[in-house]
Amino acid sequence: MHVALVAGSDAGHAFPAFALAERFAAAGHRTTVHTGLNWSAAARRRGIDIAELPGLSATDDDDDADAGDKLSARAARMADLLAPLLAESCADLVVSDVITVCGGWAAQLRGLPWIELSPHPLYLPSRGLPPIGSGLAPGTGIRGRVRDTLMRAATATSIRKGERQRAAARLSIGLPAHDGGPCARFVATLPGLEVPRPDWPADTHLIGPLLWEPTDDLFDRPDGDAPLVVLAPSTAQTGAPDMVGVVLEALSERVLGRRVRVVVSGLHRPSTADLARFGDAPAPITAGLGRQDEVLADAQVLICGSGHGILAKAMSAGVPVVAVPGGGDQWELANRLRRAGAGRLVRPLTVEAVADAVRTVLDDPEYARSARRIGASGADTVDPVAVAHAVLDRAAFRRVGPCA
């Protein structure tokens, strides 16, 4: 079986595609990941076949200020470019990231079965939940249910506009206006980070987090036996600004009132000014790019922007979190984690708020117990390779192209 995986170039979407490709390869299947080439060296070093996703860069005609246009008009253009590549590579199955819509559309153009991959909890609207992104728990009682109903009604206009844009974009490349959806869905999260919904879609499978490290380098631990705190600034554009400097000042012995060791895990080394806010050298701090999963095994607290990938790593390691969320799903996930008792949420970002949250999490072992409980929920997941085989077995698709 040749599986084509399609994902955007952001780490939160490309890395899960790489992890899933490795799962298929370990089962003896051929894979190609169509994505941006910014991670190509790391992927190829791991033996992952990577191909550039055509049309990923915006053109002058794209309106990125309009989310519906970005997800539909650009998806149509990219699907037209991608479909011939799927034919040339003789792909049998397409797995497409949930926001990289072109993958599913290109599969439909070639008559191929496809699976949608959500590299985070399921974010489809539900009649039993408030709108995703609100960060709110499902309402209870009459008032709570009315609140959720009114909030869903407020977002319905935008959803209908997006559906019209999607239908027009599909028609422009010869697909039916109505999208019948994928053959199945992979939801790559820990069950403990999901919320129950009365309308869980058919053929939607919790497969557990798809975690992937872009480096084999390991972090040096600062000397000493003080608690180890890992700081992982967000890689997303929606992340909280000035997070590194504020957090490092909060972790200084002068502010925190105790000594901690710190590892800053990021694509870029903190500035000299930010490092100085933690303390004068030599200070118990290291910074750079290394394996986050490995260093979290020794950590007592993680401070992060609450993107799904780093949260899943922390929960899998049983490490509680101080979340400093930006926008989008970071706010949603941070609130789910807070309600589960596995961490604290800090907003607005201030030195004293971060210091107070870190002290609380360090001093109360219940946070770590809750994190371990969420991590243990990963045992209740299914094998994505087995699901893919089942999709192919029941598919009655007419392949279009030279491999037919």
C-alpha cells in the first residue's frame, strides 16, 4: 500500500504527518508526505519520503484575511496541482490534514479513498458543545444549554458562508458542490483531552497523539537538584508575545522565592536580554533545540503556549503544565487542561501570575497525578494502520490515472 500524506508546513501539522508516515512504514507500507520543505532535512534523515506540496505559498489572488477563502479557493488551486502527483506516484490512499483541504479534494479528483487527520482533538461543531475555541465547558441546566444554543447560533452565519465558499471552490475544479467527506477520520489526541459529544461522527477514530521530534540532540540538564522547569515557547503565530522574557523573570530566584533549573526548548535561542531576566551567569539554565520528549521525563513543570503537540508530550510524561495560551485552539486546550486539574492557565501574561502558577503546581502533587491520568488514557486508542486497511477493503473507488 502506498499512502500519500498531505499537511501544511507548520510544525503542529507537518510533525504529526511525519509520525504517521513512520507508523505506516514500520508496518511495511510505502509513504510520501506532501508538505513544505522547511523540515525536509530532518524528515529525510529519518528515512521519510517527502515531496513539496504544490501551491502552498500564497499568490497575489489569495485573500488570507478571509479564512473561508484561504481554506477553499486556495485548496481548489492546490488540489488541481496535487492530483497529478498522486496519479504519478500510484498512491492507494490519501491521509489529509484537517486544515490542508486540498489533500482530500485531490484524492476525490483521482478517485482515491481518503482519511482526514486531526492532529489534535476533534474540532467539528457539535449540537452538544459550545463553539470550539470558546474554552467553555458544555453548559449545564437550562441556562447553560440556552447559552450554548445562542453561541452556536452566533457562529452559524460564518459557518454557512464557509460552506458556500467551499461549494463554489469545489465546482471550479469539477467536483460536486457537496463534499461527502472522508472515508474515515483520525483524531490524534489523548482521550483525556477530548470532551464527550452526543454526535460523535461515524468512522472517527481516536488514534492517540502523533508525536515527532525534529532532532536527535539531547538537552544538557543544568547542574543541581532543584526542580526542573521546561519552557517551550509557542511555534504558532497566535502564541502569546514576549513569553520567554516574562517567564524567565518569573522563574528567577528573586521573584519565585526558590531556586529552579530551567531548560528553554525552542527553535531559536533566547536573546541575551531575556536570559538576563532569569539571573546573572552562571545560572542554572540551558537553551536550544533538543528532544522535548526526553527532557520532559525529568521535568516537574512545563510552561508552554498550550499547542496540542507539546501538551500531549507533557501529559504522556505525566508532567503538569502552566499554560500561557495565545489564540485559536491554544485557548481551548488550555481550558480543557485546567478543568482536568492537570495545570494552571495564565492570562493575561504577567511575571507575578506566572510565578504564582508555578509555585502552586510545584507544591500540589494533585496536578501531576491528573497529568498522569490523562497520559494513561492513551492506552484506549486504536491502530491507524488497521483502520486504513479497513478503509481500503471496503472502498469501491474508481482510480483515475495510469495506475488504474
